[in-house]
Amino acid sequence: MVQRNKNITKLQAGYLFPEIGRRRRALLEQNPGAKLISLGIGNTTEPLTPHIVTGLKNAAAGLGTLEAYSGYDDDPKGQQLLQDLKAKIAEKLYHGLVSPADVFISDGAKCDCGRLQVLFGGDVSVAVQDPAYPVYVDGSVMAGATGQYNKELGLFDNIVYMSCTPANNFFPDLDSLPPTDLIYFCSPNNPTGAVSTKAQLEKLVDFARRNKSIIIFDAAYAAFIQDEDLPRSIFEIDGSQEVAIEVNSFSKSIGFTGVRLGWTVVPQELTFDDSTPVANDWRRVTGTLFNGASNIAQYGGLAALDEEGLAEMKQTVGYYMENARLIKQALTELSITTYGGTNSPYVWAEFSGRDSWEVFTEILERAHVVTTPGVGFGPSGEGFIRFSAFGHREDVVEATRRLRDKMDW
């Protein structure tokens, strides 16, 4: 028989979100009538907005006509659609900071993270924020970028965990870190909700330049930043074009988690050590492994970047940010210290000295509210719980009522 992929065998037991699902099902088996409310996984819940829906409808209808039908994006109509979307992203979201030629349209930021791991392969060292979105670590392990596994520490020696906690304002002590080939960095951060300042990102870019590293900057939650003084893109930082790639998505800002549309910016100035532009290899990887984003989804993206669509995006973001405010307020009333929730849709609640899974279980069993245990995002997440603001308003209100009534922290 064919041997199992040795890199898959290195993955730690149970990906975080399937494990949460398993525990949810177990509770429902014991309490069949229980109504669970999820403040856990960051899946959007609100309907798509009218102008964006019109764009999707018109695109679908157009595919039923000879005049408007398009196939792969290498035919003239598909190519024009692709170029229009790239140009609009560069103009409306980056305000000219990036060239449309550097924007690569995809089916989502998570998918692009996987393809980036194929691009760089297994012979690289990796640094990740701790805590961080699990895909950065698990995808790196699958790609073979691990080195030896330290059973005592439960860590791989080729993956550096950059501790980001309240003690350092959720920004790593770069002076104490060894250089790595890749640095995964997410701002606004999932799960902590922390947003890096311009001064902090300047330090990160300087660190990458000195060590010849490449930053993979996840800006999937940039639309949720309310503070105008906080950067929404790594490319707001001088010199970043030489050391950074940025991934982003329409999933959370306009509710395209099911529609699937995102993009990655790979500047032409970014090169490998042999001076080959990284974009050249990225174009080859995506051309080989990916046949392009849905044409219908791309028309939806264009509609989202019209003035009407941008206004609707702001309304959608505002809806979830009000949910975050309600969650944060309820936890504060329960004397729980919280972070995030003001420039991101995640509230990071501190339960110092406690086991994250125990707190998760306590909330699940007593309040029938699903959250996310912080330790699932990395060692520095122990003692924290992530609350997601993605949910119907009535469910969020009910969940906060249950927390007030059922929990006695």
C-alpha cells in the first residue's frame, strides 16, 4: 500500500475547529433540546447587500447569453473582467499604493496561504505570531517546513513562535527573535483582535529587510479598522514592497465566505536571493494549481467596490462591530479583562491561570454559548477565550444575557 504523507502525520491531534464541532455535537447528544449560540467560528451570518446581489445576479444572467458568456480568464472577456477587478482593488482599497499588475485574484485568503506554502516549499524556516490563525502552522507542517519535532515542548524547531500577549502589547520582541525565511503576520490579528501601529509595522519591515525575510501579511480584517491612524495594509510602510506579500479577502467585509473571492499582492520589487521576482514563481504556481476565481464572484467584487457597494460594506462591517461592542460590554460587566473588539470583530477575553478548554467547556455547558479556546491558536493563547462578533444581533443579545445570568466569574 502507498505510505501516508509523512508531513500529514506530523500534524497535532485535531484541527481546532473540527474539535469544537465535536464537542458541540456531544453536548447536543446529552441535551437534545438545547439551543446553542455560536460566538466561536468566524463565519459571517448576514445576507449579502442589495447592490452586491444585483452584481451577482446580472453576472449569472449574462452567462446565459452568447454576448456576455465568459470561460477561463484567458479568453478576452474573462481577461477584461480580471483586469477591471485588479485595477479597482488597487484604486479603491489601496489608493494607488500597489500596481494592478501586482494584484492576483483568488478564491480567498486561506486558499492563497496554502498556495504560498507550495510556492516556498519545505526548505524554509517560518515565524508565526503566537497566538495565530492555525493555518499558518498547520499548512507549513503539511508543506514540510518543520525541522525536528520537540516532544518535550510540543513544537517544531523550524517554526518560531513570536509571543504576542498583553505584556508586549501583542507585538513580538523582534530583538530576541532569530531570523527566519518567512514571517506570518496578521493585523487586525485573528484571534487577539490587536491591530499593529504604523511604528510597529515599520519595525517589522526593518527586521525583515535586515534579515532578508519575506513577510506574509494577512489583512483579511482590514475593513474592520475604525481608527484612521492605524494602517490597513503593510504597503503603507516604506520599503515593504521589497519584503512583503499581502493576502486579503472579501469573505468577512461583504459576506463572501460562501461566494469565495480574495486576492494576494506580490510586488514586482520582491525577489528571491537569485534576483528572480517572486511574482514570476507565484504566477506559475497559481497558473498550475488554480483555474481562477468564479466569474460571477468577480462581478460581485466589482459591485462591492462601486460607491454603493463600499457604502454597503461599511454598513455590514458596522453591524458586526456593534455585535463586538455588545460582547465586550457584557464581559466587562462580568469583570473579565478583554482586548480587541474595537478595530476587529474578535474579542480576546483573559482568564489568567485557567485552562482554555476548561473555560470553553464551562461556557458551553452552562450558557450553551460556543466560543473558541485560546490555546488552539498557540501556546500563548492559553488562559484566553476568543469571542466572535459574527452572528445575528438577536443571538448576540441572547448570548450576552446568558453570560450575565449563567456565569459567575
